Amino acid sequence: MLGFFLRRFGVMVLTAMCLTLIVFSLVNLQPNLEKLAKEQNNMRMTDQQVTIWLQEEGFDRPLLTRYAEWAGNFVTGDLGDSTRFRKPVSEIVGERLYLTGKLMFWVMVVMVPSALLVGVLAGMREGSFQDRSLSTFAIATTATPEYVSGVVFTVIFSSKLVGLQWFSGSASKAMDGITFYNFTLPVMTMAIYGMGYIARMTRASMAEVMTAQYIRTARLKGVSFRSIVVKHALRNALIAPFTVIMLQFPWLLTGVVIVENLFNYKGFGWLLVEAAGNNDIELLLSCSVVAVAVVLITQLISDIGYVYLNPRIRVKS
Amino acid sequence: MAKWDYDGPILEIENLSISFFTRAGEIPAVMDFSCIVQPGEAMGLVGESGCGKSTVALGVMQDLGKNGKIVGGSIKFKGRDLNAMTVAELRDLRGSEIAMIYQEPMASLNPAMKIGRQLMEVPMIHEGMSEGDAYKLALEVVESVRLPDPERMLKSFPHQLSGGQQQRIVIAMALMSKPSLLILDEPTTALDVTVEAGIVDLVKDLGEKFGTSMLFISHNLGLVMDTCDRLCVMYSGEAVETGSIAEVFDRMQHPYTQGLFRSIPLPGADKNARPLIAIPGNFPLPHERPEGCNFGPRCTYFEEGRCNKGEIPMFPAGDRHETRCLKFQEIDWTAPPDVAVKAEKTQAGDVILKVDTLKKYYEVAASALFGGGEKRVVKANETVSLEAREAETLAIVGESGCGKSTLAKVLLGLETATEGHVLLENNDIAMTPIERRDTRTVADVQMVFQNPFDTLNPSHSIGNQIIRVLEKFKVGNSQAEREEKMLELLDLVKLPREFARRMPRQLSGGQKQRIGIARAFAGGPKVVVADEPVSALDVSVQAAVTELLMDIQRESRTTMLFISHDLSIVRYLADRVMVMYLGHVVEMGSTDQVFAPPYHPYTEALLSAVPIADTSVEKKRIVLDGDIPSAMNPPSGCPFQTRCRFKSEVPGGLCEREVPPMRTLTDGHQVKCHLEQEILDRMEPVIKVHAAE
Amino acid sequence: MEPLGSFQILTTAVGHFLPVWIGLVLIMGASALFKRNLSLYGRLFDSPVGMIGLALVLFWVLTAIFADMVAPFDPLEQYRALKNKPPGMFETETGQAFLFGGDNLGRDVFSRMVHGSQTVMAIAPVATLFAFMVGITLGLPAGYYGGIFDTGLSFLANLVLAFPVILLFYLLVTPEIRSTAIPTTMAAVLFLIPIIFFIVFIYCRFSTRPDLMWKLLTPVILIGGFCYLHLINAWNPAGVWMDGNTLNIFVSVVFVNSPTVFRIVRGLTMDIKTRDYVAAAQTRGEGPWYIMMWEILPNARGPLIVDACLRIGYTTILLGTLGFFGLGVSPESSDWGMTINEGRKLLRLFPWAALPPALAIMTLVLGLNLLADGLREQSLKD
């Protein structure tokens, strides 16, 4: 068991290194560097001046050397300075990550239970009217990316045209204090898209379990339908969706970027766009590391959870 | 609802009809089915797949799913009509009064719930028992199904148990509330023969001990004979004959029952002198059932204008013996069958295949998920030696994990040997994987696979699949020639030529298996490995496919290695037999030598375990303890020592220390055992056939 | 002229789609009539969900085909007078109404929505097809051989999958990247794979019959080569097929989709290779590629078709995301994601500009998902 996690951890570190190397080489492509040079000095620099500036700043050294240097600094906690914000990267990232953390927390609180509930209710009686309507609802939500639902919700709930104006169409105030008024739309927008996928996985898993022989055994033992669902089916049915929920995180990141820009909530996603849009190399690199780390850690948790939930695997080792 | 007392029969089914409603319309699965089970009686339901026997069981349980519906008749349990019961009443009944056991023990147990919980649940629901009492009861019941270490069992998850243990747990679960009726749906089909014997033994004893009535569903007549008092033969949704075991087995009154008995290899059958007689034709699909008698089109006694007119009722044919045949009084049931052509016994030729001290070891990771880490060696084959001659049939017998499939893979070149030689006409192919074999060698060693539903690629037409084989074996010079050859092969396996254009899904199991045979013989092979070629087929089809295989082999003088766990069929068709256990050859000799004492202790147990559907046969009961050890972790010394009943007869714990050497007893009869010659000589035959009455 | 009321807007819009309705009725009617002979596609007409899905998808496909007939205005032409005007106002010169209003540059929202379908239809299905080719060509051997080869490829696939999609796009779909060799190199590699796929596909089946093999291989190599040179912009006698922008987007979309397909194909292969018919093929001495391409792949088609539908939907969403961030697409284009992005800035005042493309994306993806669901349901019924 321990060996497994050590190996898993090794692969994780290797993946992180490969990914950061790719990001590093992509942001350090020659055109990007030239753009950086011009932005840092003036836009009408000659090619020769650019070359000289790049030489002075040490950008002409081999890529791997610079990557090793950057990685070394990164490990010791020196994340460099942002050219866009003119502040140390570590400061900015921490602050923005905290804001996004709050958003994610509420998204999870809304999304996961409702998705599981929809999935279980749909899957426990496969083919029934209840199943058909809930499944169609789930499919519809997976067809509604954040930039669609965000627009639709804003029009319905906060535009003058419809006139409901229940919620705020901007979440910029939520950065100081979350209220129902300013935070509902971003949370709802994000939760809706992710929810359908989890719900469908749960439904499929639940429907499969409900046709399993051991459910028939339980039924023919005289167990009531409610007990069958709660005691016999649920745990087996939740093994697959658990993995899915965890693997949703990398996907949610795209949502975070969209929603934060759509609702003007200046969190991590907003920061990423700023960094990419302004060719802010150090900031972009650190953002990538965070993103990759989140993905890899969730994958690890998903593995551990899978092993924990599934006794068939747990005891074997 | 408390259990109530009732003097009459436990179960009365009257004119039951069950249909499934699909988009294609109503499909009748069971029609006009009646039977009565008295208290303490065991009733067998026998028939081929699709005959409706399992549907009857589910009908009794009132668990037919969304599409199934009882469309006529009544099912009375202790005098109360189950059809009229509410959901809540049924729930009270299920598990407490009627319990059911099915085919796949692993699938029947909840993988995420400890066994104890699953057992305790029954009395806690039905009798409102406290957790402590339920636990005590569970311990008791687990002990009564003869499982070792009950406390540990209750704490385990299902996957930690072997198949045999799981099935015992399922039985224990069914017995937790001491039901009046136990329904067993093919409870041993997924298990090995020696394990099956243990379960059958247990079921019989428990039935006697608790006085439980049983409804035992099986396709195996021998198994029903071993366990039941009465039986009911079903065909295509109808009961065709019902009566006591003795009546039906010895005084059958229906042509289908007769056909069944003639198509299974009983001890007296012989492939040359008394060949099996297959029932002609195929099982009708539910929507293709004929007018009148369902069996009519396949029946030798069929009479136009009589058998295909109107409904045919059950006729009384003796004491609680009924038959659904119009002509049962006219048919001479004692007349011997028209034996087709008696074949000459073929003379074996030169040695074609010689395997010499072959070893095959696998290295596997200790656990699949956490791969890597420690590696374990699975010794799939240990010093296997054999010789097979031209036109000879060598049977390889053994249960799961005995290494017979690995041996086949090495012969075919799908795996290479770890050590030893495989000589195909003096050409050593043990270390040559299939990619490096020349076309001739590849075509020379071919295989017939076990599972007919898996043996043909569902995406390609039959004709194309056979032509591809011919292309690969470089048979024929042009496409037209190959086409012609393909049609000839279809003739050879007695299938109509139109089948060339069909897709595999349009074929029945038996037909697919025929295509598999045509494919194996396409390149004129010297050796054909047949891996349980008929075990997945229905009884009546088995005989036809077996005969076909034998005929083609006789014609082409091919050497056949017939892999099987079914000793009846082996005795019927093999010239020589090789018994394997956990990678070792434990006994080898001519068929007569192996089936007569002295036996290897394992062969003896195996012989005793195979159910034989013949009332004149008397078997010695030898039930092995426990399950087959895992090949990953074999016992020390003799592989069979953990289950051997003679172990104590060998002094000094020799069996645990040393693998016995292969000993030659008489001419060509070899046994791998430490037992003294004198003890071997004292062995009695397991199967005794009484003289006919 | 008086602006049109809501009901009139609706009827006029429905009227504009006339060619689409005709096509839809013809296709659906013919398919429903001959459904017994159309195998899996035909059985789709037994499932209401699948039929609705198919109708939605066909609607947008036909709209893309007949866009010029359906749209009353040029999607790029600006009419000052109708800037940010609500739905139903008339354009005086042509006498046609701006059915869904005008955007912030005075362009007709309805016509832009109709033309936007062309961008999606041109990229999403083809990119998905390429992603499948790549995923299949790599997934088959990974699943079949296992071992080091599988470990290596799986690691690479997981690497791409662990990469947050949005970050990847920000790095790959930029004007700066276009001036480097990266997109063309990636295109050169990715587009080569389908040609290799078809050559291997034909070779391993017909190498026993060389005359037939060459008859089949020659057109594949010629047509494939011709398309290939066009796609990588190396030789363009039939005009440029993909400008730098589109190529860049195309390659990135194929790149992020392939690893998922790879994983699916790998899993299916590992499952199917244990079947007896694969063993039967091995025992008659078939080569590994024949087994992968002709024994395993045809039997994996069911789940792959279902996934392809879902994946086209996902690609549509991805293209919308790209447009939404203004990545890659030219600023003038009527791309749906792009239009949403422009419209959202004034969303609370003039919501009509962003809403139609948003609903368009939603209905198309919904159609694809329903279609996939219907196909899955029907394919399981055997």
C-alpha cells in the first residue's frame, strides 16, 4: 500500500516537472520574449535592441538552464515578480487563490449533493418517468456551458428587460463579503454545468447496481425498497461517481476562469487571464504550477478514496 | 405476518402462464405449467436453456421484472395464492418462507457489505431479532453449512472467499429463517465438479435435516437424480413430462425425455459401437413455436395432421406421472434406438505430437492494482509429458487452474514454454511463438474454442471469416477457389451454404460451434486442440456437435487433444486420458485404465463427483474437502495432499514434503502418487453399473 | 414601419428557416420509412430522445448548409441606424426586419447567429474525427501490447489530461505561437496519422491479395497526400484550406481531445482482446495490426460512435470558450462564442445580442448529447 502511494507520488512529481517544463518553454518562445522586451521598454525597439536587452536579462541562455534556475528558485519559495502588478508573485497568487477557494467551496456545496441526489433518484428506478425527466434535465445541464448559463441567468435574474433583478450580475462586491445577492449567480452558473456530468455518472452507476444480482438477492430476502437503496445499493453505486467528482477539478478550472471574468470576480481565474493576456511570464508560470498541482492532488485523493470505498481492493494488498 | 401452518402441499402451481412484453409484442415464456411440491419433497425442473425453467422460479418469487407478467393460472404457497398478495405481504414471505439460491454466488453477495451483516439482516427483518441474537444464529447457520472458522467468515467481505465458500454462504443466508420452500436455480453451474459435489451433498443433507421442500432447477439430469425425489422436464415453455425420478428415468413417456437420455453419454455408451443420438433440429424460438406439439418438428414419432393440430394437454401416465404426448400409449418405449452406422474403431498411427517434460511458469504481479512490487511465479505447467498418435483422441481432464488451458496455449504458440520440448513430427516448437512459425506449422496445430458466443467475430460474415483462414493458410490459388473451398467446409460441418452470408448473431450456439470446427479443420491440421468444445451447449445440441467432431476427425485422421472437465464425455470419446491437477499430470493411461481402479486419489474423487443420469449406476460417495488451492500459492509436496483422503496412509508426511514421482503401473498406465502398490490394488471401482432390470 | 411584435418575430424567423424545415422533413421522413434497413441509425427512430437529438443536430447542420438562404442580411454588414436596437425593427432600405435586434455595431443578430453555425460545423466534426484517428491509432497498440509502450503513452496522455484546458489554449492559441513552427509541426504530425491509419488498415487485411491491395492503396495515398499537403499548407493548388488561425485552433482542439479518445480505445481494446475470436485470429497466425484493426476495432465501434457524438458537443463548447476569450478567431467573425463575449459587455442593457448565440450553442450541444444517449440506449438493446 505504502509502495503504491510512493510510486504514485513519484509519478506525480514527474508529471508536474514535465508540465512546468512545457509551460516554461511555451512562455519562453522567441516571439513571446520579443513581445516582453518591447512591453518592458518601448514598443518601437529595433530587433537589435531587443536582442541586446534579452542578452542583458539572460534570456539567451539555454532553455534547460533557465528552467533549472527557475525550478530551483521556485522550490526555495522565490516565485519571482509580476511584471503586470509589479509585486512579488507569491503575494498575488495567495490572495487570489483564497478568493477562488471561497467560490469553489460554495460551488461544491451546491453541486455535489444535488448532483448525487438527482443521479440516485434517477438511477434507482431505471426507465421510469422520474428517471426520464431527471436524466433529460441532467443532459440539458451538461449542454449548458458557463458562458451560456451565465448569460441566460444574468438576463433572467438581473437585467431590466425581464425586470426580476433578484441577484446582482456582478460579483465584484463578493470579494469583500459574500451575500446571497451577489454570489448566487456565479455559484449557480458554475454548479449547473458540472452537476449534469456527475449526476449522469451517478445515475449510470446506480442503474447498474440496481440490476445486480445481489440487489435481487436482497429483494428476495424481503428487504424493503428503501432499505435496498440505502443499505445495499448506495455505497456500491457511489464508488464510480466519487472518482468523477475528484476528476472534475481540472474541468472546474475552465469554469472558474469563465465565471470570474463573466461576473468580474477577481480570483485565480481572473489572474490567469491577466497573466496570459499581459505576457507576465513569472506569474503565468506560478499559476500553471498551482493549476497542475490542484489537478494532481485531486487525482491522488481520488485514487485513495477509490481504494477506501472499494473493499475489494482495500483488503487485497 | 407470522408463519402459518398448512397441511396440504407447500407449493401448488396450476396452469401457470407467464409472458414477457417487449416492443416486439407478447412473448410467452411459460405456458400451462402445473406442478405440486409436497412438504419435504425435492422437485427438479429440467430443461435446456430458454425452456422457461428459471422463469417459473421467478414467477413463484413474483419477481419477473418490469416486462414479465403472469397471464394465467395460479401459484399457491401453503394454500395462499401468491398472485393475489400485496407487495408488503410478499416481502414478508420472501426470505422467511421462500428463499432462493442462484447460479453465480459471487454476484449474489453484496461486495461492499460484510458477510455477517448480510446474514443477520434476514432474521432482523423478518423476526425483529436483536443484533446479538442474529449474530449467534448466523454463527450457528454458518457452522451448519460446514464452513471453517465461522467467526472469521462473518467478518469477511465476499471477495475474500472462494467460489465454493461463497455458495455455502448463499445457502446459509437462505436458511437463516428456516424457510418452507427453497428454490435453487442452477446453484452449482459456476463451480468446479469436485466443489459441486460438496455443495450437492450439503443441500441434500440440509433438506433432510430441516425438512425443507425444494425446487431444484438444472439442465443436468444427473444432478437432479442425485438431489430430487421428483422431476418435471420442460421444453419450450411447457412441462412435457413429470413424475418421480424412477418413473421418468426408467419408464419415460415422452419423446423429448427419451431424446435427452439418448444424447447424453452414459457409462454404457461407446463412440463406435453405441454412438450418441442427437435430437435433430434446433430449439424453437418463442415466436416460432409450431402449432400443436412444440417438439413435433424434431420428434421421430411425429404424425402429420395429429401432432400439429390444436393444444395438447398433459395425460396421466401412471402414479403421479404425466406426459404431454398424444401418442405415448402407442410408442414402444423399450425398442432400442436405430443406431446409425456403427463405425470401425480407428487404428492409431505414428506419434505426431510429443511433449517432453514441459514447464510453463508465469511471473505475475502480486496484485493487479498496486502493480510492480513483489513478483510471484505461477507454475501453470510442471513437467508435463505426453505422446499423441495420428487419429487418436487424447483427453486432458482437470478442473480450473489445473493448467490444461496453458498447455493448449503453449502447443498453439500463443505462449512459449519455460522449459522442455514440444515435438510436432520431430520439429521442436516449444520455444517458437506463433509469429515465428511457418504457415504449415500454424495450420497444423489448430484449436476449437469453448465459448460459442465468443468464438466468432460478431462484425464479419461467416463466409468472410472462413475465407480469411484459407487466405492465411494459403489454401487455394484464387479468390474463387477459396470461395468454393469455404462452401465445401460448410458442407463438411453440415450447415447450409446460405450461411456464408450470415452474421454470427444470426446463428445458434451449436451452429457457431460448427463454424469454429470448420475453421479449425480448414487448413488440414495434424493436431486439433478442442477446449471444452461442447460444454457451453445445450444437451441435445452437444451430442450432434460431438458426433460431428468425431466424424471429421475419423475422416481426416487428425490427432485430437480434447480438453474437458466432464468425465462422462471423456469416457465416451477418448482413446487415452490424462488427468491434471494444479499443473501436474497426476494420472495417464488408456481410457479403460483410467476409469478402472487403481486410481489416483484425485481421479477417484473426480469420478465420484460427476453426476450420472442413470438409475442403474451406483456410485461411491467421495466428497473432497475445501476448494482447489490457488496456482499462485500451491501446497508443498504433492499438489493434491491438502484434499487427499489417503494422505494418512503414507507414512512420515512424505506427501507434504516431496512431489511424488510418475510411476508406471501397467502398460502405459502412469500415476503420480506416493501410495503403496498394495493400497492402490485395494481400491474399488467408483462406478458400478447394475445389470439391467 | 411599426416594429414586429413577439409573435410576428417568431413566425417570420420560422419562415426564414424554410429550406431547413424542408430538408429536415425529407431526411427524417426517409430515415423513419427505411429504419428497418439502417441498423443502429435506423433503430434511433425507436427512441424519442434520440429522435429529438437527431432533429436538433440536423437543424443546425442544415442551417449551416443553407446559411445564405436563411439569413436575411450579411453577417458583417453594419447598419448604423439599428445599433443596439431591440428585436423586430425594420431596416428601411431592404424592408427586412432585424428579427433578433441589432448588436453594438448595427449588425443583424439573427443573421450572425445563422452564419455562426458554419464555423462550428466546419471545425467541430472534423476536429473530432481527427482526434479519433489519433486516439485509435495510438490506443489500439497501447491496449493490445501493454507493457512499456502502454506505460509511456498513458503517461503522455495523462500529462495532457492533467493540463488545464484553458491554460493550454492560452499558451497554444496565441498570435505569437503562430509565428513559430509549433502549430505547423504539430499539424504535420497529427494529420499524418490518419493517412498512416488507412494505409495500415488496408495493408494488414489485403496483403494476402496484393492486386486488390494496390487498387485500394493507390487512391488512399493520392487523395490522402493531396489533402495532407493542403492541410499543412505546404502545397495549395486548390486554394488555402485553413488559414493560420483556424489551423492553430484545429490543431489545439485535436490535441486536447485525443488523449481522452486514446484512453477509451485503450480500455476497449484491453477488454476485447481477451475474447476467443482474438485468440482464434492469433492461432491462425494473424499479425498484431490485423487483429487490432479488423478483429478488435469493428467491435469497439458502438461505444466509439456514442462518444464521438458527445465529443463533437464538447468540442463545440470548447470552440465557444475559445471565442469567448477572443482566442484565435478573427474579431469580425460571427463565431458564437465570440458574439457572446461581445454581447455580454452590455448584457444588462441590451441582452438580445448575446442570447441567440448562447441558445444556439446550448441547443446544438443538447441535440448531440441526446443523440448520444439515444444511440447508447439503442445499441445496448441487442
